[in-house]
Amino acid sequence: MKKIFCLILVSTISFATIAQDEDEEKKGGIKKENFFTGGTLNLSFGNQFTSLGISPFFGYSINRFVDVAATVGINYISQRDWDVWDDKLKQTVYGPGAFVRLFPVKFLFAQAQYEFNFIRYKYVFPSSYGLPSERYRFDAHSLLVGGGFAGGRDRDNNSFYYVSILWDVAKSPNSPYLDNFNRAVPIIRAGYNIALFQGRR
């Protein structure tokens, strides 16, 4: 997983350097109008699997092709028939992360996102077992990869809505993005990117 993350990071830096606009090269330095914020609503689903959550973020546009951001998320995940019939698994997942978005064209992007998640886990035995619920705490790394659509984004405006679909390619044993058969489930996210310090267009 570390090799994959390093490869993505190196590729992103290389791409950002090559794609740098001439105007930006002349001005140089950090530009406050390149900062942005926003938030994402998360929805995942699969075989007896549902996940809902929210993830605010704060980031910077390196140029018109590359955005990077830090994020923090909280999700509630529920699974049924996880280990045996009629059992339930409930998880509260929260933690920090960071993502890179590459825009080959203004309305489409590829995304790689690393997350470190703290997990509060509750396992409910089938009612026929007559056993009390069990609670655990652990953590998991995830590397989410996928792409999406950005509506309303252009060269002079970094405020836009987006929809994306991602998968956890790291597949850590404790990943909250795997179903009860240890398969990566699609993670559908929608949200809004808000440009800061750009003024009115």
C-alpha cells in the first residue's frame, strides 16, 4: 500500500509541475484565491451493507489540473448477516485523510484518497443466541481510488458540485469499505467545492 501511495504522490507532483500555467509560473508563490473548502456526503451500499457519512475538507488548487486537500470524516455503517444469518454489525468510523484530484478536462476528475480511520464496532448476535452485544475498538488504513464529475467548474471559478465513485484498493482487513464477503463496495460521494477569496464572478 505504501508503494502505491508513493507512486500516486510522485505522479501527482510530476503532473503538477508539467501542467503549471505560464501565468502562475510568473507570479509564483502561494495564492490565496487558490484555497477552497467544502464537504462531501457519503453513501455506500452492497450485500446487506449500508454506509452514511459526511466529510468536510480544506484544500488548495496547485493549478487548474490538480487539487489537493486535507479532510476529516465521520460515517455510520450497518451490515446484516455479516457472519451468520440474522446477526448485525454496526460501526462508527471517523478519522483524518487527504486526497488528490486530477482534472484531465474541467468537468471530469480522477481521485486518490488516503484515510486513517478509527472504528468503534458493535456486533449484535442473532436473537436466537440469547447473547449480549460485543463492542470493540480498532483502526484501519484505506486507499480510495476512483473518479467523478464536476459541474460548474471552469478556469475562473473553483466553486462546483461533484459526484464521485471510489473503491478501497488497499483492502485492509478492518476496512469499513468491505462487505461481509471481504469485497470492496462502491463508495458514492456527492458534495460541493467552495472557492475562497475569489470574489464574485
